[in-house]
Amino acid sequence: MLFACLSLSACTSGPTGQPKQLPVPGTVMAERWTDLGFGFREVTRSQVNPTGSFEGIGHFVFVYFRDENLCQCSRSEVSIAPDGSRMLYTDVADGKLMLFIVSSRKRVELTQEFVGYPTGATWDLLAKKALVTLERGNRSSITVPL
């Protein structure tokens, strides 16, 4: 079902001035995705927020591998290996830099704390390491094992 409300103000009064009811929290109002290659995709979703939230409808971006949600992040905040075998991202929940390995679907913690969002990487798959460019207010880089 497509719901015509795209903001809380559009959902709070109908044509007769009567309040409209938002669907239950978590209801997806709109969704679109962009293919990133190798089975990865960026999903942009508008969904109903819980009652009392700042906005009635929240707008969120995620990166998936096939049907597996990897992170609440955008394509500009991840780095996918040139052969599509791995992806670097920052876990929103705890801020750790993570490595997703496609073949095993394993997630590996690369840092114990927030170091920034990966905006690119120089991948050396033979040497099993990557030089990761990070954004955290300023640019920095670290080398991580693969």
C-alpha cells in the first residue's frame, strides 16, 4: 500500500481539517534501491517513525548484500573490493570499522573504536591488506588486514 503522506505535517490534517492517522511505526512508505555491483545494493527507505519522534516519516539509507542488511550507511560510506569479494563499512551501533567477507558472509571487527567512515580504499588482495581512507571531520587513513 502506498501512503501519500511524506511528512508529519501532511499527515496531521485531512481536507476537512480532521487529523489523519499515520500507519503503524515501521511501515515502509516508499523504497528504492541502486545496484552497486557484485550483489551489493544501496536501499533508500521512507518509513513511519514511532509516536513522539521529531518527524512522522523517517528517511534512511542502508547497504545490503543480496537480502542481508549490512549497515545503515550510504554507498559513499563503504568501500567494495575491486573483485566484489569484500566490503568495508562502519557499524552504526558501536562505530567499529568492519569487514564483510562475501564467500562466508562473515563480519570481522577491524577496530575497537570509531575511526571514521571509509570513503575509499586501496585494496591489495594478494597481500591481504587494504589502505583505507577514512572521514571523521578530517581525512585520515589506516592499513587493515583482510
